[in-house]
Amino acid sequence: MFLLGFCLGLAVGIGFWIWQQMQLNLYLRRAIKPLNSHSAKVALPLLPRLRQEIGMLKQQRQNWQRSLDTYKELLDFAPLGYLQVDEENQLLWCNQQARSILYLERWQPGQVRLLLELVRSYELDQLIEQTRDLQKPQVREWVFHPSCENAAAMSIMKSLALRASSLPLDQGQVGVFLENRQPLLDMNQIRDRSFSDLAHELRTPLTSIRLVAETLQNRLEPPLNRWVNRLMQEVDRLINLVQSWLELTQMEINPTMQLHPEAVEVRSLVASVWETLEPLAQRLHLTLTYSGAENLWMKADRSRIYQVFLNLLDNSIKYSPPGATVRVEAKILSAENNRQSKIGLQYLEINIIDSGVGFAEVDLPHVFERFYRGDKARYRSPVEENSSTTAVVGSGLGLAIVRQIVLAHGGTIKAMNHPQTGGAWIQLQIPEIVTNSSSQDYS
């Protein structure tokens, strides 16, 4: 009886062990099936196949790790800073350039710390959150003011102009590329200062040359005096260029300038400017049309805003075909019509439209840059017939000065091509509109 019970128990145990082996084999087959699509073709026993798959996974992991180390090494020596944070804004890794830009002295490779503890930059933190929320790459520029626990080191630290480009990653992580633009800005300031000093030095000899040319002009008879006339034109062009450069440099150093705001009536201002340019307009039989309110006032520096319209209307005359019309349209924009306006503040929009060839599409983003010259086919100077003098080409600084004056008044300016005339379309928006009753306070 005892022997029969023993045999029965042994049979049950062996059966259970065989059943477990079968279940284990079935589980292992299911586990290794997605690892390698061609594993079913390999005629190997189960355990050797499992060892082979594990070895292949280890090799893949090593390859990925080597690739990751290579990318980190490349990023570490890249000229741009790079940092990566997780979904909780903890700094996972950053390269050497980012540590230098953001003064990350307290962070060591392998540490995981909250970024805000290491870098006190609201702009950077906001950029990361915006990138994570929108799941789109973002770009932002700001001035970074570094902080440090060492009071002595704070005195030698200077603010940096940074540009950051961020992109969303998997699992809520965000990567940020940092560009230190401060050396470029410093170089531009040194260049502007050098050119400004040079322009100051050029004014005196140019004035002397002009005086000599005036003396020769009165003593020479035709046709010899035409060479002196041409010399006078070129000297005047150089004097205007030097003066424009000094003026633009001063505006960029001090954007607000020394403005003397007063109430300026728009229609009378445009009429006054056109009267100054009328001799040029008559040569091409050009006319001016104005549309807008009859009694429209704005608070602005009269001489500066006069310079804006003088430059813009002069350009319209130069580029308009004979017999054409230059249009000036003025209207008031409320806060609902203008996204850039502050609550309760009205903007004056002025459109200057000509019928010339317009701007080339590639030139539109650059027309307000200094010394930028667009398509040469667009230029045509209205010189007199049978004149022996050459046309005086613009200095390339006029529109740059216009832009600085408009910005100093808190406004905006934009260059476009008008869909109806096909000519140039300059749109200005100036705040600080005043009513007729309050205009007496400024005039």
C-alpha cells in the first residue's frame, strides 16, 4: 500500500514538472518571438536561442551607449550651449558651453537637480514650459543676468544677450540650445563707435573741400565748370552720408532721443512736405492725394516726423512713373483693430502708396537696414533733361533713420507691395493721438 502511494505521488510530481516545463517553454517562445523576426528560422534549441537573443540585445545596448557617448562628446565641444530637462524641469545634462554661459558652477555631471535652483532665469523657465505645453519648437531672446553666491565674483559677471531655441522631446523632456550673442553685440558697438569717430573726423575736411569747389565754380566758365558741378554733387553726397551716419548712430545709442512732442495736424504736415518736394514732382507730373479725417492730430516731434514723411515721399517720387499719383491714407485704429495697441490707446495708421515697380520679395525683410540696396532696376532718379550731371544715388541710410524715428515715438513701420498699384506700400502706426481740443496744450 505504501509502495502504491509512493508511485502515485511520484507520477503526479513528474507530471506537474513536465507541465511546468511545457508552460515555461511556451512562455519563452512568446518572449523571444518579437525580439528577432528571423528567430523562427534558426533551428536551435530553446535555451541557446534565448542566450543568442540576450547577447544581441546586449550588443545593441552597447552600440546605443557608444552612440550616446559620441553625441554627448560632440555636444560638449559644440560652440552652442545645450541643456536637457525632464518633465519636472530637473536638469539631466548640459554641455560645457551651457555651463559657461549660465554659470552652472554647482552642477556636476550625473547630478539631477531642479533647473530653477541652478539658474535664476524666468525667461528660460517660461520657454521650457511653453515648449512642453505647445509641443512645438520655440525661439526666444532675452538679457540674462547671472547670479552667484560669491559676492566678489558678482562684480566681474556681466549680463549676456542670449538666444534660446527649444524643442520638445519624449516623456515630457525638453532640449534647449543656447547662443551667446553678447560678443556680436559688443563687436557691433565697437564698429559703430569707430565709424562714428571716423565720421566726426571727416566732416572738417569735407567742408574745406566744398569751400574750395565753390571758389572754383565761380571762376570757371562752361564747359569746364561742369566738372566742378559734379565735384560739388559728390562732396554734398559725402557730407549728407556722414551726417546721416552720425544721426543714425546717435539714434541707436539713445533710442528715445531728445524728442519734443507737440500736437501735429497730419494733413497740413503732409501738404508741407509735398510742397518742399514739389519741384521734383513737377518734373514727372506727379500728383498727391490724401484721404482721411480733415482734423486729425498726433502727438509727435514735429521736426522728426517731418523728416520721416520727407524721406518716404521723396522715395515715392523717385520710383513713380511719369503722370502717376502718390496716395497718402490716414485713419485711426482702436485697441480692437490693432493687436499691438495697449488697452484704451488709439493708434494713427498712415499708408503711403506709390505706383512704381515695388519691392522685390527678397528685399522686403531688409529695406530698413542700413546701407541695404535692393534691386537696382527699382532706382530711377528724376534728373533734368540735357543735364551733364549724374544722378545722386541715395546713401542707403534714409529708411533706417525713418525706422529709428518711428520706434522712438513708440510706433511701428512696415514695407509691403500694394496689391492694386503694384508699387511700394509703407505703413506707419503712431500712438498718442490727440483731439483738437487738447491740441492747444501742446502747440
